[in-house]
Amino acid sequence: MASQTRERCMTGIEGLDYILNGGIPRGNTVLITGSCGTGKTTLSLEFLVHGALWGERSMYISVTEAPEKLVENMIIYEFFDRKLITEKKMILVDLQEIYVKLGLEKLEFTLEDVNVLVSQIVKMVKELDVKRLVIDSITSICYRLTSKEQIREFILHLGKELSDLGCTTFLVSELLPSAQGYSQYGVEEAIADGIILLGNMERRGDLLRTLQVIKMRGTTHSRAKYVLDLTSIGVLLAPLLKGGSVEVR
Amino acid sequence: MAVTTKIVEKMDELPPASSLALYVDVNSYFDSLRALVDIFATKNDLYVFYISSTIPSRNIVGIFELLGIDTARVFFVDTISHLMPVEKEMSDKFLYIESPTMLENVMLKVEYLLRKYRNKKTLVILDSVNSMAIHNDLKILSEFLHIFVTTLRSWEAYMVILSLQEQTTPEIRNMLNFVTDDSLEVGGVSQ
């Protein structure tokens, strides 16, 4: 029987594509999770920039950062070109503007509100033929949902619609340093197709940034921990040496 | 035979992607650097990525200038200056690592240089394994060198690991025998 391998969406981060045996299965919804300062936004932006450079329209929906500030974060990359923004190959969206447009300027969402929000995101992805999407952060959206069922419904619904459109999605999830599990509400991690955990690790007083692919549906992958460096040529990864490290997160 | 000639001849014998454990005595140290950085690298048009864990990179540049060695193609991964109150110039020429114990970051900084100058042939020098052994347990150091040498091999880079004879313990020698392709003793007493 011939083996069936799913089409891959290469992240462009060579070390990560190697860990994933060629990239993320296209259409997967991946949780990028970790505490502050671990490189979640940087990794996600690089994923989008590479996609845009390869002709895949990319979209970044931001809850916390203004688009201008995001551009400033990207110009450090030697491979970034401002034309990606001006030519709309990479689109930066402020979620607050969507909330205003949809009349969702409230602290708590109903199930109906959730569906309206999902429909709007899906509509943008469809109309603009977006192939890579980052929502930064999913935690801040989930904060407005009143139950785990709503969170579950939101991520399931969104993931299904985006997958059907062939859009590979990163959902950025914020973790408290003391948190157990891989997500703030414990629901996100169960529904996502993949989990990439970013963290801090202490070894004899040194603090190392780490990356670990916890799960990724549709591909075999390494589950080992890697040390990462954020550089002007992008995220670089090296295997973590086994030296009695202590997880800090 | 002069130290420089001996080292250059040995390096000439090795194909790219080879690793060499170079045991030098204190008196041969500067001649060894001249042989590698000035003569061999210049002759073969190599970029030199110099991992300094014994002497801060700025001081090595000073030494090179005194020896009349051109440093235009030398890039430093400096693991020691952060531990000292010395002035640091931040550029691709000088990449600093907080501590010689952050071995993964040594690999990452060298990989950064390899990627950035990927069209250049390179020589990576680790100076020295002895000072690395002061800060790191030999088990993790062996693991680091094994992965690092293997990675550099895939980049077709030459790798030279310097070891000062006076500070080379049997454990360090065993470790280098295991991870490198060849070895050379210059100056002092051969073992």
C-alpha cells in the first residue's frame, strides 16, 4: 500500500522544519505556547514572512501589538522586505478594529458573538486567499469567553473552517510561568492539531530559551527539546545538551 | 621543523570537513595561531570563526595585530568577556555569549556565522578545550564536542580544537581522540 503523506507547509525555520520532517501538515491549527519572552511572536512572524516571500499570502491578527510596532519588530530580519506589507502579501490586522466593526466591544462574549467572530476571520481568510494565519494571542480572545465549552467551540469551529480553506494557523497562547499543561484554559491544547512549546530552562544559573514540539498531527516528529536563538537571520535551533537542566518556563 | 610549517603541512593533508586536536605548549601558542589564522586560512581563502574561551576576543585581536595577522576575515564567538568588566563591541565580528557554560549558544552563534557567510569556506577554531573544561563537566563537554564537530562536518568546515599540553589531562585527551579525526602535537613532549 502506498504511503500517503500530507502536503507540508514549511515554516522556513530550517531547524523546525527538520524537527517536523519537512514542515507542518498544511491546514493544521498549531498552538504556539509559552510564557512571556520565550519567542512566540518572533517565531510566528518569521513563519509568516517566509510564507509571504514564497507567495503564500499571510495574515497576522494582533490583539496586543499595533501593526506599526510589528513592522518595527520585523525589520531586524535580513530577509524581511517592507514591500511584503505594501503589496499586501503580508497583512497585519488589529483585532480591536474587528471588534469595533462587529460591535463586539464587550468584556464577555456569547456563543453567538463567538460565531460572528469566527465567521469574520474565516471571511477575511477566504476573500484574501490567506494561506498562513497567526492569531496573537488566542488567550486574550478566550478571556472573553465564559466557559470551557465556548472556548472549545470557538477553536474547533475556527480550526475546521481554516483547515478546509487550506490555511495553516498559529494560535499564540500565553502561559503563566507557574502554569501546568500547555495552555491557559486547558482546552486549547486538546483541540489544536499541534503544540509547539517555548520555554526557559535554567542550567547552573544560565537561562536558555527552549523549543519542543509536543504534538503535531499528520507527521512524525522529534519530541526532543532544542535551544533556540533569535537572530537577524531568523530563529536558529540546536539540540539541548543533557546536563541536569531545571525547567523554569 | 618549525611549528608553523608542521601545522600547515598537517592541515594541508586534511580534507575539508576534518577536525584536528592540536596540542600545543605555551611557547608554541602564538606560532600555532599564526599557522592557522594567517598562513593556512589565507592560503585557502577561508573565513575563520574563532571561539575564545581563554582570552577575551579584543585581546586576541591585539595579539594578531602585534603578530601582523590580518583579522578582516576573522569572526569571534567570545564566551569569556561577559564574565569580565571589559568593553564590548557588538557586531557580527564579535558575538558574545554570557558564559562558557552556555555550550548550545556556542553552537548557535557559530551556526549563525556559517549561515550568514554560507558561500565562504571556513575554519572553526576552539581556543581552548582546557578553559572550556574549567567551566564545564567533561560529560557535557564531550556531548557538546561530539554534536558540534558532526555539525561542522556537514557544513564542510575545518575544525581545530586547541589544547594546551600542560593542561591536558588523560580524560581530555581521550575525549579529543573520540571526537576528532586526527591530532597533532607541537612543541613540548609528544605523548
